[in-house]
Amino acid sequence: MIKRIRNPFKFDEEVAGEFFCGRENDIDELSDHIFNNTNIIMFSKRRIGKSSLIKEVLENHTEKKVLQAHVDIYSVSNTRELFTKLQDGIKMSLSYELTTIEKASIMVNDIQEYFKNSKISMVISGTPELKIEAGDKNYYIAIENLFSDYFNYLRAKNLTFVFAIDEFQKIVSLPDFEKIEETLRTIAIKRKGLGSFVFTGSKRNILLGMFNEVSRAFFKLGSEMPLSPLDPDTFYDWALLRFQRKNIFLDRTAFRHLYDEADGETRFIQQVCHDLFRKGKDASVIEYSIMEEEINQLISKKSYIAQLFNKYTVPQQNALKIIVSCNGSEIYGKEILEEYSITKTSLQSAMKALLKENTLFKEDGVYIFEDVEFKLWIKKEIKKG
């Protein structure tokens, strides 16, 4: 019988504890903001590890008396769905002592005393769960009432909270988003030392616009916390120790190649390492050529990317290839334009559209793909000729 070793690399879920790598400074900064009841605006491209950092801090670096909620609003498309997500967060937060039916029954009656605008009940299906039913179908009022009652409960019980909202910039795409921003601003102000909101986003310009434009409701309502990719040396040392559980040696040059190809994207790096660990044999070495082959195999499985690429116009397709070929540097050179049979005006127009669609973003003068797998697929196609 084969003795299996649990794979130490996870890529398909938020992680904490043993599966979380590095970020000591980020952990300390976020923990300090939470301790001091400061709102945080955390931003980075997707799949860098914002949600896992929050999970790590909440699970392992926050006092147990701090009630915790973490919701993702990426999929919401209207105010009712936003209310439901926020309501789920409140339920998550209040469920910290719902370990038995007896405790749940006592807590339901206790919570109901402070939630004057909602009906509180208990759902029994395995572990007891709270059920909150809003008393008002105007969801702007319902959201404000929900948090008002929640804050009353916290004050009465001498508790504090941290409420993390992932992909917060999604609010801008909702109908009447200005009214939603005003409602949530009122809530954030009313918390008055009770805790922190953590607003995260992957669309940096949109998120920062919400907090830095003087005409916006959230103007200067938190401390900015940009999240950079993990330090490559720290990431390598962490990965090396985990490969050694299977007596596999990870070459530093090979790992650095993976890191650079992935633009430091945590999820993709973890996925490649996960597959290499699964396939790796005892006393084997992961060198550069093996790493390159694994990256290519993984990208080859992404059959949907060809369909995605074909949705772009020909000038946009050429623009994407040029970005990959030039590695983010000068793209309007005469030789490049001639090679791809595109005019400077046409390329500029294509680039403007790609930036607007968030296919690309620009950082420190360099164009970067929002989806690193898309970039690597295009790179592979270019090599094929």
C-alpha cells in the first residue's frame, strides 16, 4: 500500500496556519489596525493573497473576544443581494458561541433584545445557526438598521468587531451606488470605536477613487494598505521545506523562474508546486527544465483561454501579444509595429480598451496582465509561431 503524504500546497481556497506563507510585516500592520479599531483599505491584483492574509490574521492573530466576519461581494448585482451578504456576515460574527442547542436558544433570546428591527430565530441542521429576518423591505434602511442593532449588541456586551468585505469596489457597479456608499459611510461612522471594517479590492483605481475623491462618501474613511507579492526568497524557503517532506529538492533558480513567470501571483505558484509535489518521486530534484515543463502542461489544460482570446478584436489581440513580447516595456517602437502590422494609433486605441476592461493594468509605467494564466497562454502561442 502506498503511503500518502498530505500535499502542503493549497491553491483553491483561502489558507491560514501551516498553509500560509510569510507576510510577517503585513500581519503586524493589519493586526495593529484591527487592535486600534481603524478601517483598512487593502488593495492588490487578484490572487495575490488578500483573503488568505485576512483569514490568517482573524484566525491566529486576533483576540477571541473580537467578533469576526468575512464576506465576498464579487457576485452581487443588486442591493438585496448586498444586504444578504452583509446579513450573512453579521450571522457569522454572532455565531461565535453557538456550540450547542441550549447555548443557541439562550443567545437567540439575548440577541433579539437588541435587534429591534429584525426577527432572530435558530435553524437546527447539524450545528445550530442563527436566522435573521429583516423587518424592512427597503434594503438601504434594512442595511442601516441591521448594523445599528449589531452595534447596540456589541456595546451592551462590551465586545468589538472586525468586518472584512472582499471586492468592495463591486459596489460602484450597482444601481444607485451613491446611495449605497452613503448608507455604508453612515454605518462606518456610527461604529465609534467598536471595531474595524476591512475593505479589499483588486481594481486599485476604482477602490482608491472611492476613498480618495473628495466628492465621494467614503473620502478618507480608512488607512490604505497596498499588498505586494510575497518576497521571492521567503516564498522559496517556505516551499523548499515543504518539498523536503517528500525528500524532493527544489532548485532556487527553478523556483525563481516560476515566480517571475507568475508575476509573483500566489495562487498560480501554489498550484504549480501542488502538482509538482503530487508527481514528485523520492530523492528527485526540481530543476529549471522540469519547472518550465510543468508550467507549460498546466497552461495547456486551460482550454477556455483560446475562446477568451478570440473575443478580442484583432488589434487588441496584437496588443496583447506585443505586451508579452516586450515584457511590459516600450511597445510603440517602429520594429514592433511593423512586426505585428499595426499602426501606433490603432495600438493606442487597443491599449486604452484593454485597460478599461481591466484585462491589463499599469503599474510604475509597466503593463501587467490581470490574469497571469492568460499572459502565459499567449506567451506559449507566440513560441509556437
